[in-house]
Amino acid sequence: MIVVPPERLHKLGRDIFKAQGLSHEKAEFLVETLVEANLTGHDSHGAYYFATYSERIKEGHINVNAEPVVVHETPSTAYIDGKYAPGQITAKMLTEVAVAKAKEHMVSAVGAFNCNHIGRIGYYTNWAAKQGVVALFFANVGTPAVAVYGGVGKTFGTNPVSVGIPTGDAKPFLMDYATSVVAAGKISVARAKQAKIPLHWTRDKDGKPTDDPFAYKDGGWLLPFGEYKGYALQLVSELLGAVLTGSKVGIDPDRVPPSTNGIFMIAVDPGAFVGLETFREGVDDVIGRVKELKAEPGKRIMIPGEPEWETKDSRLAEGIPLPEETWEEIVSLAGELGLRVEDY
Amino acid sequence: MIVVPPERLHKLGRDIFKAQGLSHEKAEFLVETLVEANLTGHDSHGAYYFATYSERIKEGHINVNAEPVVVHETPSTAYIDGKYAPGQITAKMLTEVAVAKAKEHMVSAVGAFNCNHIGRIGYYTNWAAKQGVVALFFANVGTPAVAVYGGVGKTFGTNPVSVGIPTGDAKPFLMDYATSVVAAGKISVARAKQAKIPLHWTRDKDGKPTDDPFAYKDGGWLLPFGEYKGYALQLVSELLGAVLTGSKVGIDPDRVPPSTNGIFMIAVDPGAFVGLETFREGVDDVIGRVKELKAEPGKRIMIPGEPEWETKDSRLAEGIPLPEETWEEIVSLAGELGLRVEDY
């Protein structure tokens, strides 16, 4: 592991993307979402993507200059063509529009197609919740990786769901997870660390349980979480994220460009119901009471979002640990773009 | 087991509630939701409730003559005071308002408080999806039954979530489940059948795994499904179903009346995005392709909602099996109300 100060990773990443044609502002935002993923412990959605996105820019899948446009709009909905801009730029627009419309009309729904990979979806719901709205986010991932419940082989992407809910402080309640037992990136991280994985994460190419993180790459697949219940949610993310927005479905064998997201957000202003302040107080009350419950022996009760805040506090202070393989890729990429890592 | 023709159960149930003061129309609807639960295999939410609701009417918790009212409204939202009418009447209003507003303004959000138990939440999302909208439903259940992830003891209700999505035929995609591994009613059914239950459903009063369905009643508790992922969804149903709508939270030790629901529905018209017909075709395409996937040995791939349609077809033809205990309760209740079961 190499430990990198977050500020250093951010500036280096920003300049890596600026060197490939992104505006300063867009590069700042894109890298902000990736470094935030590392800070919150979601290394699978972090600086790991500096190299992957750069590859996609080179191959023409990500159009650094494209501007997403709203193609159809009503007072409380918007339908966005992402124009294959960097996915983060499309997701930022989607979130800002959803929040603004919810604040004006109490509820909104916004979807986007032609959208590249947007990073960690919790980034956007967390941001929306900080603005005082409840945000629900469904995304399909256009790379088959996960079997359906009872099925054999990679069928859908990791199809995440997220719900951000305002609290009384700057740390929203944040549900944010893949509908597979784990995100594919967590297996990449295990491979980079040469670590074994739990048996219920994947099947090998013959459908057998395995603790080898390489078996997934060698024809294996991920499983949906929670048996048929997670499977239903996996399909909901596919149907709302991809089908409703007119994006490519994960099951489609001819998906180009790689790993696109179909994204769909619903935002609700608590003002239509109990009101924002009463809502914040009620959420804090429930969270506070849950935190006071007795835990099982050897366990600790955490609120969704809480592990991320703790990791962020620690990594802001101590730096972001990156596998050497990831860091070397970044150094090599920077070099190709004429940047000297030692200047950062 | 006693096998009862659905029509007989429906007419008997309707007259049981009419005899307690419900209008013909309200009694018809309330019993329709309960018999539909039996027909679709969800016996935990079926005729079992004839006696339970009657008890609550007797105790004054369900007000048979109350009419729910909209207390705050915008073009795309409504906030309903259920007035402790039968929960089904409030949920019907909520669903009808949500669908109508979504059809007019593309997206809507409707919540209700002072709401009695509404039955199976999938009834309402299924109905909405048949009207051509996507419906998301979150409900808290005001009876602590389920531990939080890593916690000890009954904390929240079974807090169900449901998503109904239109397809090309009359059978919507239907995600509909408790955020516990199973609904509490399924344990009651196991008790009535004297059947053992799987070890991961409950803990006994000492926090130990058990296959005894009576251990849950004797100080035990249910577990959330899918570990921390189902737990997050359990909390979302609590925060949106109860806190956002100003309903009683499950964690509150002084809840009266018993087993109320806080209910919250979001409805989306696909017309704001790809359009309803394209959406229906896309959903059918994904479902069709999933059904053609290879299944694991000894397994069968089902679409959420499909087990229910199959059970309904079979029970419409062969009748509804009820545990003798449930049937005897209904017979005794009918007798108290001056109804002769043999007349049905």
C-alpha cells in the first residue's frame, strides 16, 4: 500500500483529466467524486478509475467536451441526454435539476441516457440530502457481472440503489449499495491485495462457491444480495435505471461503450409532509434511539452512512491507502500526459 | 386445512365487516385486499385478519365510519390524515390520488398518517402499475418485531417495501416484501401449522438461532434480510413511512392503536421518459430474456410477482386453504355477528 494525501491525489487527478481536455471545473468535479469514494472507504470507486476513464477517453467512449442536454422537461421531471460526456457531469446535472425541481414542486423525477460511468451513486444522494431533500437513486450498470437469483452466469451489472435522507447535521442517512452481495470493484481490490474473498460473494465458471478473487475474472459471476429480495431490487434498478430512461440494458451482449450507467433519481421535499425541520428532528430521534440499542456480543450498531463518515475522518487525517498497482498506473498515466508526480 | 372457495370467503368477509358498520363499498374493498392476499399465497395478510380487524373495531382502534381527508396538497403531492378509518380505505385513497397526480404531473408523492393496518402493500403498487405508472411504496409497521442489524431485541416492524412496474400484460412486475427475512404473519402461519421454521428467520429471547415458531412469541425477534443491506431498507421504510408522514415510529413503546402503518407512495408516469408503450416493451423484453436464462441445477428462475400469479391461478381454481384455527375464528366471529356460515 502507498498512502497518498487526499489533496495530492485530488490535484494530480484533476490535472490528469485536464491534460486530456476536460475543463478545470469538470475535472475538479469528476476527481472530487472519485477521491470522495476513496475517502469514504469505497476504493472500488476511487482513484482506481483515473486510468480506466483515461482509457475510455482515448478510445472515444467518453467525450470530454460534450455537454448533457435536457431533451424533455415538465415542471417536475427532466429527461437528459448525457451525450457521452463524463458520467459525473451528467449525474451532477441530473442531481441539481432533481433537487431544484423538488424544492419548487415538492417532488421530482429525472432520468438520463447516453451516460458514462458516474462513480459512486451515494455521492449524489448524499449531496441532495444535504440540500434538504430525500433522494432515491436507481442505476443500471451496463456490464454484466451478477447472476439473477437461481440463474447461471453474468446477467446484469451490479445495479446499485441509494437513498439519501436529511438529518439534523451535515451527515445524511445514506443507504448506498450494489444489489450484488458486493460491488465488482471490491473483487478488483481483493485481487490487487491478493486477498481471499468470502464464499457467498461469487461463483466460479462452473457455478461453484469460491474464495479466489480471480475466479470471478475467469468466467465466474457475482450473486445478488439477500436471495430473491436483493434480486428483485437488482431488476428494479435495471427497469428504472435502464429501461425507463432508454439506456442500454446490462443483459444486452452488444453494449458499446463499456460500463455505461442508466440513471434515475426521484427527489422529495419534506415540506409537502411534516416539513423539513420536523423531519430532521424525527430522523435524528430514530437514529439516536437505534444507536442506543444493545448490540449483539462483539457487534456494533452502525447507521447507514456512518462507516463512511468514520473512514473519511480517518483518511482525511492519515491519507488514502492505495494498492501499489493502482498508484503505479496513476504515475505511469501522469507520465504519459507530461505530468511529473513529484510536482504534486 | 379447510379449503374455502374465494367467492365464499369474500362474501362472508364482506358481510362480517358490514355487520360491524362498514358501508357495502368499503367492506367490499377491504375484504377484496385480504382475499387477494390469500389468493396470491400471502396467507399472513389474508382472511387471518377478519378476526384481528374485528377485534380492533371492537376496541375502538378502527373507526368504521371515518373518512380520510387530504390535509395538505400541491399539484403533485398530497398529505392524508387517515382518521383511523380502516387502513385499506386510507391506502386506496393514497393510491388513487398518487396515480391521478402522476398521470397529470408525471410524478407524485403521497403520504398518510393516522392509518390503520392496510394489508399487503403489493396490492396497491400492483393496482397502480396496472394503471400504467411505476409505483414505489414504503410502509412502517407500528409493532416492533425485527431487530436492527447487529442489535438485540424487537425494534422496528416488518417495514415492507414494494415497487410495481407496468408490463405489456395485466401482470405487473411486482417487488413486494418485508425488510425482515420473512413477515411476522408467516411465523403465525407456521405456528398454526405446527411447522418448524428456517434458522435464519428469528432469534429466541436469548438471541440464539431457533427453528421453533413459538420462540418468536416468547420474547424472540425477527432479523432483517440481507444483513446490513436489508437493514438499511428497513430504516428507509421507517424514515419515509413513519417519520416523513408524521406517523408513529415502530420503536416507540407507547404506540396506540396497535399495528398502525405509516404509508408513503411515489408514482412516476413513464410518459416523462421513454413513454409508456416503449417502457412496457422494454420491461417485457428484459423479463423475457431473464426467463430464458439457464437456471442452477434444481432451481427455476421466477420474475418478482410470478409466484403470486401462479398461486392465484391455482387457488382461483381449487380454493383457498386456511388453517382450521383461522377458519374456526371466522366461523365464531360470524356467529357473534348473527351470520350463518352455512348461508355462504
